[in-house]
Amino acid sequence: MRQRIVTADGFYEDPLAVRSWALSAEYENSFTKENLITQSALEKLSYLAHNRVEAVGPLSFGHVSSTMESKALDPVSALPGVDWVAVVYLNLPNQAEGKTALSLYRHLRLNSERLPDPVEMRVQGWNNLAEVKAGLVDQDGADDSCWQAWYTVYQRWNRVVLFDPEQWHRELKGFGDTINNCRLSQLFYLRNS
């Protein structure tokens, strides 16, 4: 059985250099315009995934996201067509240690922790993933009474979280009000190769 979530601390050998890069980068819509990826990082992600992994598109690979306290929560969602999402937390220990960062959810009515398979879609009357999005994510995604968190990841300096993004998930409340004190997390969208 494939693992659904893996966490490891001490991901980067020099996390201060990566954080420094993120602090000096140019941002657009809360994401760095440039990405940062090293062969060492890709090898570590492959090791954690127990499989060789590769980037899913250059635009979604190695960018840093800044999440401030003022940002509204995104709805609970899932991401089809990607085998793994990896998130590396780049906040210093005194900024974020122990704060919640990401939760995985169960949809209560469907008793489901992930996107439905084709049979489950037909049972619900959905023909494709666009209909799942319209009938489930768009309707229930922001309604906390429809979901139960079953796993929560906490921030830790230089921690990587690798998870199956077809699971229902959501980034939790951000913090801070500047690039220097908000949540900084590097994102990798990965496919088994």
C-alpha cells in the first residue's frame, strides 16, 4: 500500500540560504516569480516517495508561497493528476514552531478522504472531475461542517511534508503581515517517473 503522507525534518543542508533566497525574491500573487530547485532536493524527495519523481510542469515546481494572516482560507480541495505535493517550511523556529500548517480531511456525507474513483463518481451522479468540483468542492469546500480533519501537520523549521494530493486537504491559517514574518513554504508538484 502506498504511503499517503511522509514528514521529515532537516530537509535542506543550508536552510538559511534557501530562506534568504525566498526573502529577496520577487513575488506575484503570493508566489515567487522564479523557482529554486537543486538536484539534492529532488533526490531527497525521490527517497521520501520511495520512487524517482520529476516535476509536474516548471511553473508549479520549487516556488515559494507567502501566506499572511490576512489571507482568507482556501476551500478544502484535492489535486488530480499529481502523484505528490511536497511542502518545505522555511520559517525560523521562533516564528512558527508548533503552529498548524496543513490538514487532511474526510468528507462527512461521503465518508471519503480523497477524490472519488470512477465508480464512486457514477454513484454520486458525476461524470467527470469537473462535476466533482462543481458538486462537492464548490458547494462544500468552504463549509467546515462538511469536513472532519483526520491529520494535521505542524510547522517546523526546515520540515518537508510529502503527501498524496488526491486526498482532501487545505493549507491552514497564515500568520504575519510582511514577507519577513509570514508563513513561507516551498512547493513541489511531483509525478512518479
